Amino acid sequence: MGGGEVGAREAGGAKAAAREPVLELRDITKQFPGVMAVAEVSLEIMPGEVHVIAGENGAGKSTLMKLLSQVERPTSGTIRIDGHEMEFHGPRHAQREGVAMVYQELALAPHLSVAENLFLGRERSFLLARRGEARQARELLERVGLDVEPNRMVSTLSLAQQQRVEIAKALAIEAKVVIMDEPSATLQEREIEGLFKVIERLTAEGIAVVYISHRLEEIFRIGDRVTVMRDGRVVKTLPTSELDEDGLIRLMVGRDIENLYPKPDVSIGDELLRVEGITRTGVVHDCSFSVRAGEILGFAGLVGAGRSELARAIFGADPIVAGRIVLDGREVRVATPQAGIEHGIGYLTEDRKRDGLALIMPIEQNITLAHLPMSSVLINLGEERAIANRRREQLNIRTPSVRRRVQLLSGGNQQKVMVAKWLETEARVLFFDEPARGIDVGAKAEMFDLIGRLASDGRAIVLISSHLPELLNMCDRILVMHEGTVAGVVDRADFSEEGIMALATGAGGAGRRAA
């Protein structure tokens, strides 16, 4: 982080400290049956500051945000806005008091227009004619830097544009505090920069931003102060200028993490997978690459570049119209996921909740879902439980029982269950699609350590990520995609963010060569 950024953050923190808090929490506690989710949390949010809430999954961050936005009622304690105690009447009341929530999974009505979304539920209070509504909508969109027509359907917008509509909704209710829960998780680097500019505009207007993120570099980039939570309690609140990444990680997890990206020193073996000319009409075109035993090959590119689509086609989840797949020197036909599994290919989807796991089923059933232990024509339940317990111990899946439903696990533990499922198939080629999305820093370190160990075991790993530091630190080579084609493959000795982004945007760059 440069000196200018540090100075700006210190100035912001000093400015915030000179004012009265816009939001105060005093001894806030939330207890569910058998679980103390938040315990005696006291916190002050200042106008015009970016206040980061950091901590591992399960630390209490999300519960605290639900208390602020009145999705949940506190068991005890008080919340004040501008010095006045807030009574609990639900989310609409919190909005009227000036507290707006921007969720990671956006709460927009895709079949309605931008303007209709901005004023949804408040039409009677505004009593706006269509022309006046459109004019006010344009003003709100201009404040968040979004140049789209108010009558445009939300379903036609990109994810980054929809997020700005969500932020504009907060401005429409004249929010004093805007809570952002992992707002960058599904955005590309350029879109994240745009988000940061919007946040700068909000804080310049005196609006406080409460920001939740697992990305450490973001915390130091935009945060004025950071409150660290662990086990439902506040560990410490400090200006970001008084912390570094190591110190923040130590506060979050309660221990030292020596290396967030533990890339192993592995001897690269023989070629395990080669694909030639893979084409899926309108999505990927004439894509070729290879990956060897012990190698971690990265897939980089902007949203829509075709990274996930290429992986899904090779796994058999989506049909291809041309190309060939060669495994261990032998051409194979992979027309279905079952064929992919039988040939030793595993694909860990980027959306574990929708495509990767059966959330309402127990851990043990999820782990054996792709490779059932059979006794004659019946599932061997005893063997299934033994398998699940062995994988739980091997991958350090934190759960009191493998009979527990997967939906009750943290994001990091859900990811481990998905890894266990594919290990059980004995897959030799594994595609990891955004494996660190939505998991905390401790779980990330464990996940990347696991990926490294799988490579050390002689598996071929393909790591798909929108977060360049993950690829630059973990990969032996990086394949860069642009508009459905392979723009180039970069060797580790030639890695640079600039070079990768040049290829991803179609501008070319050093280190480019054939796959």
C-alpha cells in the first residue's frame, strides 16, 4: 500500500474521529437456542468512514449485520442512530431510520425496470409521476456512476451494474449507513475499482459504509478502521494504518498463518490431460492446452471470457461441437459428467450451493454422492459413514458429526466437503473453480494448502480464479482467456499482473506463447 493511500486513510480516520457517531452499538448480544452468535458487542460507526468488519466465517459478522438492519432482534443491548435509540420493528423500519443493506446475493426484481426497483415498496410515499420518477432515478444512478436508462430491465444488466442499482436504492432512502456484505466477491478487478470509486463518493457525502470482506488487500485499500470479530465477540477496533496483513490475520484467527498461498515445490511429471480445439458454439472456440502431473495450471480472464465454460465442457457438463480430449495419452469421449467421473476428471463448481452440494442432505451423503459405496444393489451405509469420517479427519472438516446437514456448515467447511466428494472418485485431474470465493482467511490458507498437497500427490490441477494474487502465487503456468479463446499461456518466470491483464483484455503481452 502506497504512502498516499496510507495518508488518505489516516486523514479519513481523523476526520471521522472528530464527529459524533452516526451508529452506536452498546453491549449487543444475540443468542439462538444453544448458540451465542454475538456476545456483548459495542461499536461506533462514524459518518463518512469506511468501517470494515473482519473475521473468520462463524465469527458473528453476518449476525451482527442482521441485527443492524433489523432482520434479527437482539437478545439484549441497544442500537442508536444519531444518538436516538432504535426500537425493533423490522427491516423496513431500519431503512426509514437510514440503515441500508447491500447483500452479496442482490435483492433486485429482475423482471422490473431499474426505476421500479429503486422505488419498489415506496411508490405511495413518493407519489411520483413516471417522468418525475425517471428524473430522480437518473440522479440516483449518476451518483453511483451508472449510465443506464431508468426504464431498462434489471435482468439485462451485468452483475456489477446491478450492484450499483442496489447501492442507488440505499441513496433513494437517504441512507446514513450503508452495509456492504462481500460486495466484491463476484466482481472482476476492474469492476472492483469502480465499486471503490462509488464508496469514495458515498463517504464524501458523509455516508458511513460498513464493509465486510475476506480480501485483506481491500481492507487496507479502502478501510479507515477495522473491527475484528472472533467467536461472536469484538477482539479489537483499530485504524487500518496501525495494522499490517500479518497482524490482522493474527487477530482474526488467533494464531499465526505463515503463508496464505503455500505453493509446494513439486517435480512436474508426465502430461495427464491434453485438450485440442475444444469448441462450444457461442461460448468457447478452438481452445487447446495441456496440464501435467503435479502441475497447477491457472485459468485467468475477465467475466464472460469462457473459463468456467471450458472447464465444464471438458468435464462433460456442457456439450462440445468440436475438439478432442486426451487422458494419459489416450483419446476419450466425455459427453456427460458421469463419463468425466469415470475417466478421472473432477470439477469443483464455483457455485457450491447451487451446483456442488445437496445442502439439505448430511455431510456423509454429500461426500459419497459422486461415488457411492455399494453392497450388491444397495448403498452400504456403514461404509459410507466410515468414508465420511475418514475424509473429515483428512481434510479437517469442522463438524460434530458427519450426519449434520451441509447447509449448517461454514463456507470453508462446505468447500472441504465438495473436495472430499471428488477425492472419493479418485480423480487425477481436478478443476477448482473459484475455490476461495466466500471463505475466510483461515479457510483460504487451508484450501490452498490442500490444493498444493493434491498437486504433490501427482494430480493435475486447474485453478480458475478471478483474483489474480491467487493465480500468481499458486500456479506453475497461467492460461489466459479472452472472449472464448485462449489468448496465451504464461510461465511462472514471466508472471505479472500487467501481462496477464493485457492478454485478458485482448491487448497481448509479454510471456505469451502457445498452450
